Amino acid sequence: MQVHHDMNAPLSHYYLFTGHNSYLTGNQLSSKSSVDPIIKALKRGVRYHVVITFEDHLSSHLQAKVAKMVTKTFGDMLYCPKSDYLLEFPSPGSLKKRVLISTKPPEYRNSRHGRNNKQKQDQDHSEDEKNSGNKAPDNKWLADAVKVRRLSLSEQELENAAKTHGTDIVRFTQKNFLRVYPKGTRLNSSNYNPMLGWMHGAQMVAFNMQ
């Protein structure tokens, strides 16, 4: 398929076709895992790079083992930034036929370990502080203006945050990545209205494609 758009701006300037738990064959609770739904999702919309999101609850030691496995599997297709402190994301044009891995770095997990032992972890996979369903997440994730980052919020977390930090979210997505995913109570793999995410610049509005 011929691409008619300029694909040389930073990646954060584009909307990405994004799936949620694409390995599941049906509902979120009891369906089987398979590579077939992933293959179907790729055929439905991916044109350039592939972004794989890891839900990572591993220790730093096990993370290192996974990193070796991923590097061996994808080889030269794997995108490895030259610096841990990118001022902006590379362009889609420069990422053709590349694979990007999105996950929490070891130092992020270690910094949260003590706090998480004192509170019940949320079922949703937010990369920010865990928040109750009725409370908007604080805006600590908006503070780092130097290092680009990728943040994940559930649809409910985004809705709550948008009530008080809407302008800050838009400012955040001008440079950084925001991924929105279905809330954990959508056990039947239903989907939410994506407009709120798109209106606030969320580049990765993830859908259940089962």
C-alpha cells in the first residue's frame, strides 16, 4: 500500500494502530492464548514498525535474560536507541521494518518496589502510580521535560486525569507517548470510545481485537 503522508516527523506526532492483549482468542478471563490473533492484528493495520508492550513483573536478573532472548529473536530488526535520554522519538520513516520494545526499565521497578509492598496493586497495567478508580492520577508523570517517555493509562485513569489535567496531558503528548487501554472490567473484550484519548493526543489508543 502506497503511503502518501510525510513519515519523517518524530514518532510522537502520529497515531499508531494499537491492540490490547492481542494474544487472547476471546474474553479477557478464560480464553486461550495464541499467536494467531497477533498475526491477524498485524495484517489488519501495521505498515511500518511494530511496537511490542511487555507486562513486566520480573526481577532485574530475569529482565536481563528476557533481553537476551528478545535480542536473539529479532536481531537487527530490534530498535536500540543510542542513548537512554532521547530528546525526541525517531521518525516512522527511520523505523521501517523495525521492532520496538516498550516496558518498564529495571530502575523504575526497583524504585517502586518498597511502595508496592505496602499497597494492593491495581489489576490495570498503568506505568504511573497506582490509583483508585475514583481518583485522578497525580501529575508527577508530567514533570520530566527532558527525557521522553511512554506512559500507559487505563480508560478510567485517562477520564479522571482529563477532568483536572487536560491541558497538561495535551502538552505531554506533544513530545511523549501516551498509551490508553481498556479497563480491567471489560472481561468480554468490549471496547471504549476512543475519542477522549485522541482528543488529548494519545498516540496509542489500544483496542481489544479479539
